[in-house]
Amino acid sequence: MSYQKFARDVGFIGTVQILTSLSTFFLLPIITKTLGAYDYGLWAQINITVSLISSLALMGLSMSFVRFLSSETDTKKIREAVYSILFFVMVSGFLASFVLYMFAEPLATFGFKDPAATYFVKAGSLLILVNVIESISLFYFRVFRQIEKFSYFTLFETFGKLLFILIFLKMGYGLLGVITATLMVQGLIFSITLITIISQIGFVIPRFTYIREYLQFSLPLTPNALIRWVTESSDRYMVTYFLGLGSVGVYSAACSIGNLIQLFVSPLQLILFPELSKLFDQNRMDEVRIYMSHSLRYFLIIAIPAVFGLSALAKPLLGVLTTQDFISGWFVIPIIAFAGLMAGIFQIFVNTMFLIKETRPATYINIVAAVSNVLINLILIPSVGIIGAAISTLVSYFLMAMFCVRTSLKHFKLDFFYLDIAKSILSSMAMYFFVSSFAISGILELFEAVGAGTFIYLVVMFLIGGFTNHEMSLIKRYLFKSEASPNSK
């Protein structure tokens, strides 16, 4: 893959992520203003429970999919591998859904502190099955670099959920409607992707020829799913235990906005790891280093201003997108946004451990982060409330990023572009003070502030030389398209 194609694919995915994040802005007020803080907190709890069990049911096989098939060209081997993994996770996903269904009552009673939530937990148990099978089917398009198809499926899922959730809520189905809409859309996406895969590589009943090799790679990663969940989501259970479902609803709404920072690393990671795997297998180490160095730079010059922007707009964002019950959580957004920046750095550097197939260091890093997260939560949540949960998340991600960078640099010496990062911070500060002066009371004014802030950041970056000549030529080419004059040849 050429650098230009890599950049185009990342840009295409990035555009999709922007559209996806816009749908999040529209979905958040629809759910919060209809369900309220308590039911939204219950939905958040079901979501994080499903995400944990889904990750365990996958057994890390999604990473095996990427690592072993990114450079594979034998159609027979691809067909056997795809259906082996898909059938395997289908069985594990069904069993996991059944277990959650059977233990729904004790989970609702002791985990959610609300026995009445049992009905919704049982309904949500099916989400595990559709999550794992949809995840693997979508990974097919990521691994084989069919980025446009992957992006269209992602958009269809995002806006499909938005549409059907809105319809079911308007019909008065409440939280059950949200769960039903999610099941319908994800099930439909899986059906379409499966038909597309069959049309490309055919169908075969798998013999599970390679599943043992894949599990040997992926199973050591499976505990990471539990450990990462402790770092990312266990604070919701602690907030529920100490403060109740209403508080977890407020905290989750703020986190959903702060976590938008992690969307900026998703386009890179979707394209980066398959490409790094291919380059590494071909022993093109200099190109591995170049891809990782520039991916880090591009992520930071986009994520840094996003952190400043979300911090400046934190209170107006919650005011516009939710109700008065949620605004008290605005101070969580800047902390979670900065934590998302640390998480993005971790995601880029952790690729090193997957490339060299040494996953133990990643496990140890995740354990340190998880333990610190739990301890800090136990100390801070009872005393300072949901801000304590946000601080624990930031500290955990900071530790993950620092330890991962240190481990990665033992294998690849990367360029950090310190001067460019400093220029990005300076430009972001200028943007922050400009945007903070806006009086925002509606969605239109919110978008105006975002647009103005983006313009200020780009102008200041241009004035202080934050973009390279090549980047400036690309900006002129794609943002200010003009036909070259005949005399320019």
C-alpha cells in the first residue's frame, strides 16, 4: 500500500468517524431527554456489561484475524480461516448470551442495585451474540482493505440505530425500544456483510484447520479484554454502588462526549495494524517506523485541539444535548477527553507488541492500569463523586501510555516531532480562549463555535509553521481545488 493510499483510506475512515460522531450528538439528546438520567444509566450499565462479555466471547480472535490474514493471498486458506473464526465465535457468543440471560436477576439485584432491571438485562443478553458475529464479519473488510465497504456498513449501522431508536422511542417503547432497535440493526448488518463475504470468497463448512494456531495467539490476549474493561468501564459499577443509577447516567453521558477523542485514533488503527503486519512480515522495518511515527504525529495534531475544544465547550455541550439533570457532569468531559488522548497514544504504540507476537508486556501494562483504576475509584468516588471516577480513568490511561511507549521504543526508535506538538498545543490554546467567549444556547450556535474554533486552530498553525510544505500542498489541493493553468506546466 502506498503512503498516498494509506492517507486516503485514513481520511475516508476519518470522514466516516466524523459522521458517526455527529450521529452520536443527535442520539444522545434523543435517549437522555426521553429516558431520563435513571433509565439512561441502566442502558449504560447494560452496554458495558455486554461489551465485557462480548470481548471475552471473542477470545481475542479478531486480533488473530488481522495478524494472520493481512498478508494472506490464498483464497482457500482465507475461506477456511474466515468461516472457522466466524463459526467459533457464533457458538461462544450464543453460550455467553445464554449465561447472561440465566444470571440476569442476580446481576440486576447486586450489580445494578435494581431487581426490576432483570427484564431489560434478559432482553439485552442477545446483544452479545450479534456483537461478536457482526464484529468478525466487519473485520473481514478491514483486514482485506475494503475500506469503502467497511465505512458504508459502519455508517449504515450508526444511522440505522439512530432512526430506529427514534421511531421506537416515539412509539413509547422506552428502554426496550432502544435494545430492540440495536438488535435489529446489528443483525441486519451481519446478514448483509455475510452475503457480501460469500459472494467474494464462496462458502465452505469449516474444518477448523487453523483455529488452534489462532487461539494460541489470541487466548493470551483474552484476559486483556477483562483487564481493559476494568480500566475502561468498571467505574460505572462503582458509581452505581456508591451513588446510584442516576449518577451513572450523568457520568456516562459526560463520558460519551469526552470519549469522542478516541474516534480520532480509530481511523488510524483500522488501517495501521493490518498495514504494519504486512510490512513487518516483509521485513520492511524502516517503513514500519515511518508509518508509526507519522501516525502518532497526525493523531496528536488532531486530538490535541479536540481536547481543548471539548474542554471549552463542555458545559454548553451537555446543556444542548441533554437535560438539566445531566449538566452537573460537565467537569468530567475535559478529564475524560485528556484520558482519551492517552488512550490513543497507547493504541498506536501497542501495535509493536502484536507485531513481534509478545503479548505479555501488554497484559502486564493493562494489569497495572486496572489495579490503579480500582484503587483510585475506591478512594475518590465516595469522597468527590463522579469526578473521582474520571480522575482514576485519566491516571490509568496515562500509566498505560507511558509504559507502552517505553516498551515499544526498545524495538522501534520513532520520531516524536516535539516541535510540531508544541505548535499544536499553542494553536489549541488560542482556539480555547476564542471559543470560550461564545454564548451558546442551541445546536446551531454549538456548530458555529466548533467551526470557528477549527478555523482559528488552522490559521494559527499556518502562521507559526505547524504544517509541512507537503501538508500545505495537500490542503490547497483538497480544500481549495482549482484547475492548473496551461502555462503552469
